[in-house]
Amino acid sequence: MSNPRFPRKAGHFAQYLAVRLVLGVLRLLPVDTASALGGRLGRLIGPRLRRHEIARTNMRRALPELSDAEIETALSQMWDNLGRTFAEYAHLDAFRRSLDAGDGRIEVRGREHLDAAAAAGRGLVAFGAHLANWELLGLLQAKSGIESVLVYRPQNNPWINRLLETARPAVAGRLAPKGAAGARDLVAVLRAGGAIGVLVDQKYNEGVAVPFFGRDAMTVSGPAELALRRGAPMIPIRIERRGGARFRITVSPPLPMPAPDSGAAGLGILLGNMNTTLEIWIRALPGQWYWVHQRWPRNE
């Protein structure tokens, strides 16, 4: 009797081999050339995928002020950015070296807010979104001199997941999977005065319904709950692609923190401020956000 799981495992392994081969080839190219090639392939392949229509629908609902032409331009920019981001996985270590060398590839603004929070010793939660190359979120934390952990969502394909886990330490500290499996790591890091890095813009079914672009969206609440309980600041970190494989990382002052005993009301305020911050970033650069994700309920 055949094993029904075998075709899925075989498919996962084939995907892994293809991704590893492509990343291996991209690794042989200079980072700018690899990024440009990834962007070109993204613009070519992306619009032919079913997720293109999901992205268009999401953008129209979230940004009704954009004309059809502006939406199509932003969609093309989105696929360019996603293609570049994939290609740049082959060169994550190069971005770490660029920041160390101060060669201008990565501009950093507001670093003092992160340093002040780290020096206070209460721990901190740095949050970002799937903007530009979001893998750079943990870059400053990894260089901050304090213990840090980056929350990530494991890939459905276990081989590809291990491949990415191998690449990410170049731009991050320790990794912790999203959900209960990594929760104890996060608590321990905050208790030790360390830093948590997390992307908070994707749908999280076990989260809290919070307005996002005018519609309720299930929002990850665990990191905010920990910050509220521990009195740790929540620090927004915005990543922008400035052209090609060049970036700006902007660290903003911590969000206003409700009283630790404010309960669900305080958590709601904190999560609302967090989502509002994301909205401001995305409105400014709609072509750099991950619109292909099904962020809102399908029946709306």
C-alpha cells in the first residue's frame, strides 16, 4: 500500500533542490546583479500567479484613493521587490558586512532609540513589517551587544525551512518559531533584558481583531502582551528599499505604553497604535509591502 505522504515529501524535496540551485547560482553573482535579476524575474513571473489578483483586491480595498494605473504600478513594484528579496537571501551575509563597513549600502536612522532601550535593561520588542527586505529587521539587534531573538514563521516545506534558518543568522540573533513553540524563548530573553524582533503585519488566527486599513484583522498580540507585562518598550523599525540592493533602516521612538495593569483595554490601544504605524509605512511605499498575503477575512 502506497504512502499518501510520499508525493508531498517528494514535492517538498524537489522544491528544495530548485531553490537551493537558484540561490547557489545567485550566490556566484555580485549582490547588485543578483538583486536586479531577482527583480526582473519577479516582474515577469508574479503577474501570472493567482496571488496577483489577491494583491490587487487587497490594495484596492485598503487604498481606495489610488487610481487603477497607480495600483498597477504598485503591483509591478511589489513583484520587483519580492523577486529582489528572494535573490538577496543568497547574500544576507553581505548586508551584515556592509553595515559593519559603513559603505552606504544600508543607511541607519534613529539608532539612538534602540541603544537607549537596550541600555535601560528592561528588554525591548522591536517590530516591523514585510516591507522591502524584511530579513534585515534583526540586523541592528544582532549588533546591539545584547541577547536577541528573531521570531519567524516556519516554512511549510521543512527542507526550505532549514535552508532559510541557515541563512538568517547572518542578519539576526537567535531564532524562535512563531507560536507556543518559541514563547518560552521570548519570555526568557525579555527577563534577561534582551531584544525580541518580530514582523507583526500578517494574519494570526490566534491573535486579536484590531482595525487595519479600516477593517478588523486578526493581529498577533503575544509580543505586545509580553512588552506590557514586563514594561519593555515597543520600538518600530521601518525598512525601505532605496533602489536596487540599497536600504534605509529607520528606528523610531517607542510607542506610548499603557499602564501594565490596563488589561485588555491597554493591549487594544497598544495594538491599535502598532497597526496605525504599519499603515503609515505602507501608504508611503505601497509597492514595497507584501500584498499577496490574505490579511483580511475572505468573505468581506
